[in-house]
Amino acid sequence: MSANSLTADQCIHINARGRRCRMLVAPDHDSLCPQHLRGAVASQPDDAALADELLNSTGDLASVGEVNAFLGNVVKLRARRLIDRKDAVAFGYLSQLLLCTLHGMEKLSDEERDAQALDEVNEDIRKMRASFLANYAARQAAKASQKSQKNPSTQTRDSSVPAPKPAPSSTPASTEPAAPKPPRDYFSICT
């Protein structure tokens, strides 16, 4: 019988030798006979179980390790022929896109962490400066207080009373000329 002689109501299953099944399709299915329909239903895994196995150990796919685990799961499921080749290729492509965006996300995250650390350092500097200024002001106030205690306020003198004259020196005046004083600045040396 040639391929043209097969009717539309025959099973479309092709066996390992490349031959098509000649049985009639099942009444509740449009392309497989009852025998091949039972085999197809038995070989199909539960969608929820397949998704659980695909997403096992992948977290939220936010790191390179999680994307790698996802790709490993895709390869395992494809090797057991539980997912279609086209689906595996699509998952591989999506994984590649995820990996490309992860670098940008990590860079953005690093920049945010750096900005936060810089803000914390600036806040610490502000606190240290405020503490230093407060301590400096307290020390200056303490010095001023001590200075005012050592030098009591001078009483105002009556302008009609003459100021006391200094007492004469008890050392005899020397007849030798005074020793020259060293110059105080560069200009004094030059002149």
C-alpha cells in the first residue's frame, strides 16, 4: 500500500523503522489510534512536576549560579526527552538573555552599595566634625575662664594720683659698652 492510499482517519504514529501505523484513529482523538494514544498519554509527564523539576535549585534566576542550575535542569530534561528540542533551545536563549542582564544589574547594585557607603562615611565625618568643634569650643571656654581667674580685673585708677615710679636698680651700671643684639629679621642683616 502506498502513502497515497492511507486515509485521514488512520493513526499518524510512525515507528522506529519509519513505518506508519495503519490502525484507525480513536473516536476521542483526531490523529492517534487507541494503542498509541495510551502510550502518548503515559509518556507525557505532569506539567506541574515538569515545571518543578525544571525550576529545581534555580531560585529567582538572579545570579549566574542560579541561571547555570536552570540550564543544567534543561539539559537533563532534554536528555530524558521530557521537553521538546525547540523548548530547550528557547530556554537556552532566555538563559543567555538573563546572563547578559545580570552583569548590568550587579553593576547597578554595586553602584548603589558604593553610594550608600559614601553617604555613611560622609555622615560619620559630619558627626566627628561636630564633636571636634564642640570639644574645641569647650576647651577655649575653659582657657578663657582660667585666664580670667589668674588675672583679676584691674581696678580703675584715679587719674589725679600719680603712677608709682619703678624702684632704682641695685646693680651698678657697667662702664663697658653693651653687647650688640642679634638681628631680628633679614632686613636688619642687610642694612
